[in-house]
Amino acid sequence: MKKSRHSAWNWDRYERKIIKEWQSLLDNQKQYKESDFQSFFEKNPCFLPLPFEEGAHGLFPTAVISQPILSGLVSKIPDFLLLSRDSASFYANFIEIEDPNKPWATQSGQQSAQLTQAINQIKDWKSWFQNGNNKQKFIDEYQIPHDLIKGRSFEQRYILIYGRRNDPSLTDEFNKRERAYKILMKYL
């Protein structure tokens, strides 16, 4: 048997490499496009936020689905899908990534049009799941085993990765208003 020329990297080596790549993306953001971030997350899914809490059963399958199709959806598709479960529910977790250069607010302190557009994409996905038999269509198309759904509710979660913390449009007033808005959005 012939030995492979390349041995697998240990975690420490890999971590140093991807942190350097991530920092380069963040430091040189004016040179990069949103698709560069998409590509980075596709190659390094460990950087995506995990959509579940402690005690969950983890991802099923142990995979990240890039640009998942929601059949019949006419708006922009999500960037990523992670399927997970716990004792009570099975979750479709959608992640949308926006260009970190997009502003949170306008100069007058109002929510930016770009942020509104990103939020509306998520509303479109929520609406898709509320329309007719789309939940079952999703379960069938992604071949989710019946035993993972049986006895569990099927829920959707949405994560928006948007902007940067050091965006000058993030004033104290905007942050206060947005916190109240996020609490309201959680229940819509």
C-alpha cells in the first residue's frame, strides 16, 4: 500500500491557518465581495454559528448545506442550511450572510435599506414554510428520515449575519431601538 504524501493537519495547525484567513477577510473587506465570505464559510463551516443550545442532539446529517433550494421560492435562496434536532423538535436552521460593509443605519439613524432587504429575505423564507404543503415538500426533498420527525415538531430558525460592530451607523440610539425591534420580531 502506498502512503499518502500529505498527512491530515491537526486542529491547532488548521485553526491557526483559518484564523489568519478570516482576519485577512475582515481586514481587507473593501477588496472582498459577499461571495468571498460565502466561499470561506463553505470551506470552513466550523466558523458558522451553531443554531442549537446545549443539550441538543446536534446536526443531522453532520453537514452544512450550501445554498439550499426551497422549491418554488422566487426570492433569494439562503446561504446555508443546518438541520438539527433535540428531544422535542427537528429544526431547519437557515443562515443568511450579508456583506460586512453594508450599513446598519442611514445618516438619519433609520434602519438601512440593505438591512431591510436582508430581513425581508428571511420573511420570504418564513412565508414559504407557511404556504400550503411546503413543510412536507422540504422534508421529502431533503430526505429527512421519518423517525427523526416522528413525535417532534418541525420548526424553522433564521440567522442573519450582517454588518460589523464597528460600523459608525451603530449609534446608542439605533441600538436601543433595534433591541426593542428584535424582541418584537421574535414574536412575529
